[in-house]
Amino acid sequence: MPSLRARLTQSVALPLRGGDREWTAEAIRARLAAQGTSPTAARAPRWLGHLTRHTVADRAGWAVHELSPKGPPARAVDGGPGTDVTVLYLHGGGYVNEMLRWHWYLLARLTRAVPARFVVPMYPVAPRGAAADVVPAVTDLLSDLVTRARAGESGQAGRAGAARVVLMGDSAGGGLALAAAQVARDRGAPQPDRTVLVSPWLDVTMTDPDQPALAAKDRILAVPGLAEAGRCWAGALDPADPLASPLYGDLTGLAPLTVLCGTHDVLLPDSRRLAARATATGLEIDYHEAAGLPHGYPLFPIPEARAARTILAAALRGPARGR
């Protein structure tokens, strides 16, 4: 049974904050219209600099944040300040929202727990951004990080666990991560050491027959708004195109997966279908399904999130693989 705090979060806190009312089709259309005329820019919270080393750089017009542990830095994958684990983190938000404070909170905790250097691009959300443009750009960033890691690893012979790169995303960021991994594979580029997905949104068509029943339990998301956001993110593509819905893409040749999802999440079928397809394909997957917990539960201030962070830290830290 979920903890009391988890139950109160779902029954009281989330409904009071608006919860799934923010994911009606009308609400998403209004948000998309506002984003098209007055886009918002994501800003890191001020407290982040007290908990981590935090820098921001420009990469092809995107703000790319880097977080690393405070204190004497270990060797980074590119030879500069940082750690031996670099994580490319892609935030969620249904492809229409920027990063929230809960995302930063999770990263600050993981930065210290692993320890790791997090690279966090502020990719353009819809309607300014769309899958056909954003996925290849994220793949470029991933390939650059992996290439630097491999070069650094070759210069550190015999150093166990050095130069590890992990691709990670939550919700929409999870879909973006899996799509980027597939594009990297199609390009013949090396894979990261592992891909970690938290409550991933992998099918923007929102046509799974199990989703209507799950919608009654989900206090965060709603099918109509997600379908609207998914159509906008797909843009000129068919929403079932793997660039927008990587669940329909080929899973062969990808890095091992770690997937976490709660059962009170309308996106649960995406994770279950991914797990089934990965198993059938022979792709290594470490799958964790949390009974009675909501979408994105590892980000919430609930006891179950601590256990989830332990799983995530182990996945990020785990043994380096030669590829």
C-alpha cells in the first residue's frame, strides 16, 4: 500500500493544484497559443547553486545547464571538472511545459548521490519545437557526449567505471530520450551506457485501450490534453512516427534500459508495452512498477521517491560497458 503521504498527495495536494484540469484539450490549446506568442524561458531556481556546481552555456541557441557535485571535482568525461558519470537529462512536461522545481530537486539529489555531472538542455517545447527538429538535435548532443566519453576512457586505461554516459528522461523527456537513442543507432553512432526512463511518454497517439480506465486514477494527466499536445509535438509527422512516438520504433541495438512507472499513471501502458517489446527483442531492461503511485512519483516529496532515487542512482552509477 502507498504511504500516507503518497495517498494524501494524490487525494488532496494534486487536486488542489489543478492536477488533471491542466490537461484538458482546451487548456492545452490555450497554453500552446500563449507559448506561440509569448514563450516562457526556463530558469533554474536560485537555491540550485547552493547545492551543486551550476553553469549555463549556449549550444546552437539552446541553454544547456550543467550540474555537478560541490567540493573537489573528479575527472569529467571530457577531461574537465566534473565526475566519471555524465547524464544527459531530458525534462518532462508534455512537450508544452518547461522544467519545474521538482525536476531540479531530483537532479540536485542525484548529482550528490551518484555522484554525477548532469547535462540538461532546455530544448524548445511546442509549438516552437517539434519532434522532427528537436530529436536530431538532442541526438547530436548525445553523440558528442558519448564520443568525448570514449576518448576520455581510452586515455584512462584500467580505470574501472570511468567515462560512463547515461541518457535519462522523465515523462515527455523519456520519449525524447528513447527517440534520440533510436536515431543514434540508425546513424551508426555509439549508444550510451544505459537509458533511464521515468514515467515515460512513448506513444503520443494516446490510443491505448487501457488508458481510459487509468484516467480515473490519474490526478495529474488527462488523455484529451495529452493527445492535443502530442499532435502539436508531432507537427507534420504522423503522431505514430517513431520520432514522436518511439514505442513504434525498432528497439534492436539499443543500450540497456531502466524504467520506473506508477500504476496510477495514464501512461502506464506505454511502459508495459515497452517492457514487453524489449523482452521479446532481447533488449536488457530493468523494469520497476510501483503500485498505487502517480505519474512522475520519483520527483515528489514522498517516501517512495527515496526508494526510487536509490534505483535511479544505481542505474546511473552502474558498471561501465564497452561498446
